[in-house]
Amino acid sequence: MARNKRSKARHVPVRTCIGCRETHAKWELIRIVRTPEGVFVDPTRRRPGRGAYLHARRACWEQAFKRKAFARALRTHLTPEDWARLRAFMETLPEEQPVAESERA
């Protein structure tokens, strides 16, 4: 029998942003990881430990801080140093420009 020549669609891992709760491809989001040393931003997305994902948008990070989503998603109690480290990273993210009404349509 001849094999089917059609190639299968490649699996794309999907993750949910803990700020806005939207799902996107894993590599479009920033990973936060819980390790025995604390909670850190994981730019390589490969550090061992429990992870959570956020968009690179300050609005998503602010929502996550408001709802205390970091502690819930990482299943841990965050220390003041962890909060400071995450806030410092959030401050490096660019402010979003509001979308004009004419651009929304």
C-alpha cells in the first residue's frame, strides 16, 4: 500500500496566560518558574520547576498581580523578594498603546 503523501499538521503546545486567561502558543508567552531558590522569569523556557505563562504585555502582568494569580498558578507562597523580582521585570515591559476605534474594525 502507498503511504499517504499528506503531511500531518505539527503539534503546537498551547498555554494559558494567567493574566488575561487567553490561550496562545507556548513560545509566544513568557514563562515564570518556581524553583527551590524562589520564583524567577525563565527566558529559556527550560528551567526545571513548576511554571506559569504570561504575555509580554504589562496589562496582563498587572491583572496577574491584582488577582494574585502567580501564587495560585505556581502553588506556592511568594516572598517579598519574589514579588519585587517579578515587578522589576514587569517594569521593563513596554506600555501598550490604546487601540483607536477606527483600527478595531
